[in-house]
Amino acid sequence: METDERLTEGLKAKDETALEGLIEKYGGLIKAIAAKHLSMLPDHIGECVNDVLFSVWSNIERFDPKKNSLKNWIGAVSKYKCIDYKRKYYKELRGEALSEDAEGEDGADAELIRKETMKEIFDLLNSLDPRDRRLFYRRYILSESVREIAESCGEEPSVLYTRLSRGRKRLRRHLLRSDFYEK
């Protein structure tokens, strides 16, 4: 298996064997992220995976190994590509609903998807201990700054950054143990 550095160099050089190495090393991760985020749109998962691979191939120059690992960068690209697919789906729903004068269906489907997504988020957060769960909720759901949270809790921001980092690692391990990674 190739190292991330060699994969990155090969992708920047537009070497197709590097693309094959990327698929071999991270294809399962990309597919798992797409399956998780697009579970309500199973017909779009394969297309999304291909779009992620194309996006990584086309935008590898934007990857900065000083800021993130290749695995995490690919995970982020995958997640945002899934969000694009959901947006596209919502727009299609709205267009169909407006053309058929069935505005209620659009809202019901969008609400169902929103509820399903929120349930997935809260199920994931429930894998954390209550203290970290509250921290993640405040930081990522309520969008409070770490400084605001630190002031209200009487803790140092550096302590909260450490807890957030460790919590993200726990969530990553939890996701890796989840059954959707084996599909």
C-alpha cells in the first residue's frame, strides 16, 4: 500500500496508478461516508463516490499536509460532496413539487430527511460521555466559540480544544466500528 505522500505526489502528477492507489487505500472510506450521508438516496451513492474521486483528482493541489492528513481531507471532500448531493436532491424535489402544484410533498420529504440526519447526529453524539456530548453540542450544533464555552464553564480553551480533538477521534473510531463501513 502506498504512503499518503507518494499518493499525493502521484495525484499531483496526474499519474493514473496513483488514482488506483487512492481507490485501493481510501475507496472504502469514501463509499462508507457516502452510504452514511446518502442513506436516504441510495441510487446516488455510486455517482457521489465517483464525483469525490474526480474532485480529489482535480483539486489535489488544494491539499495541505501541514493542515490535515490526506485521509481527513478526503473525508471532508466526501462529506461536502454528499451535502451537495442532498442540496441537489432538495432542489429537484422543490422543482417537481412546484411543477406538480404539490408543495406539501416537498416539505414532508425535506423534513423527513432533516429529522433522519439529526437523529444520526444525536446517535453519534450519544457515543460520547455526557460532558463531551454537551461540549460537542454547544460547539458544533449551537456554533458557540470555544472561548465562549470556556468562559461559561470556567475552563481553559486549550483544555476544551484537547477534549474536542479526543472526542473527534472517539467519534471516528465509533464510525469505523459501525456496520455501514462493511457494506
